[in-house]
Amino acid sequence: MSTFKGNIAVHAITWGEDHHKALEEASKLGYRAIEPWASFVLSYEDRIEEFKELLARHNLAMTGLYGGASGGMNRRFANPDARQEIIDYNVRLARSIAKCGAEHLVFGPGGPRQKPTSLEELKQAAVTINEAAKRTFELGVKACLHPHLWTEVQDENELDELMNLCDPDVVFFAPDSAHLTGAGMDPAAIIRKYRDRVAYVHLKDLTSKEATKEDFPMLMGNEALPVFCELGLGSIDFPPIIEALNEIGYKGWMTVEIDQSTSTPMQSLRICRDFVEQQLNIPVRGA
């Protein structure tokens, strides 16, 4: 496997709403960039210089934020009644992203998923995505469509239809190794298919269906096994994904993400860091 040409970041989701601890511990682990919670950044919306100083104190850069149709209950791209609200929300996020020197806005779909998304619904979604993406692009921020399990954009046919309907000049792609795999897709093949539009990446592992609690000795108590797990402990074969990214010339951010820790956030992200450094041969500390 050739060396990954981009840079590694970490997602703050593992720390839940303990946002300051996320910055502190991510920095201690040697990560040099982070994707924080959008709500946390918006709490500094009118004093963004303070947020930038906070990042600087922890020697962290911001890679982008997660937006799209997220941030509201039952809000969906496919619902035209939510169009203006979604556009306004993402413009707000894009302004903060740009002021922090970042360039990416993950367009997460709305949920929860109730049924497959019809072609007519996808056409409505594309109108909203195109308009919101045009507005964020004017601010220097790339809107990156992000298929996600349990949402209105989950399956390959939904992704393909939307990518076809959306303007390639302003709508980019943010593949997630676990969400693509969980929906039955081959992440490496999807990355190659949309090679000209990949602009941001989430690196995530998926717990094997055959896994038992003995596979996760760090579990504390009788917790159920998480859907997503620490890198290297799940079912995803990462080297082909790295090869595909290298093949398309991707040199951007690859953000390590684990939704739920099986021990503590710091321990989980240490496991992920060590996997990235030792098994994928990608530097994290000091990079």
C-alpha cells in the first residue's frame, strides 16, 4: 500500500457534548486537526475569533463541520417546505467555517429513514442541495454529500441519482467507509466512481455481525456492541480504500470517526490513532 498523501483529523463526536474535553484530549493524543460539533461552533458564531483562539491553544486546525439536513428533527432535503430553513442553516455554518480557515461542509441527509427515497423525492432533494451548495460555495466552502445509514440518502441508487442531479461544480462528495459498507457498497469502488468530486473523507469501522463482547475487552459492563467501533476492530478492509484515494490523487482530510466509545473517548481515539500510524503507515502525531 502506497503512503496516503492527505492529512489525518479526528471527529469530536466521540466526546458527546463535552466539547472542551474533546479539544484537550484530541490534542494530547497528537491529532492536529478536528471536526467539532456544529452546535459548538455556532455557540461562538458572533465571536468566532474566540473560537479560533481556543483551537490555537490546543494546536488544532478545524477541517469542517457536519451540516446538510441535520440539526433539526425530521428535517429532510426531500421536503420542499424545509428548503429555506436548510439553506439558511448551511449558510450560517459556511460563514463560520470560512472564518476558521476551513473549506468543507458535510451535507448529512435527514432522518430517520422510513422508506427508500423515491425519484421525485430525490429531485426535490437535489433542488435544495444545489441551492444550498451554491450559496456555501460563494463563501469558499465546499458542500459534500454524505450518504448515511438510516437516512433519506443511504443506498447506492439514491447516491447515484443525487450525484447525477446535483451540480458537479458546487456539490462534492464525502465518502464514509462505514456508512458505504453498511449500505452494501464498496467504498473503494465508489471513491473511484466519483473521483473528481471526492473532497472530504470520514474513516470509520463497522462492527462485524459475527462479533462478540470478547472481541472488545475494553467494554465496561454489559453494554451492547456498538454499530461502529474503533479502527481495526471491525470488518472493514482499509488498505483498498487508501489505495483508491491515492489513485484519484486525493490529498485532503481523512477524519477518524467513532460515534460511541467502548471505553473512554481518549482510549478509543488512541486505538484509532495507533491503527492509522502502525497499520496504515500514516503519521498522526507531528504531521
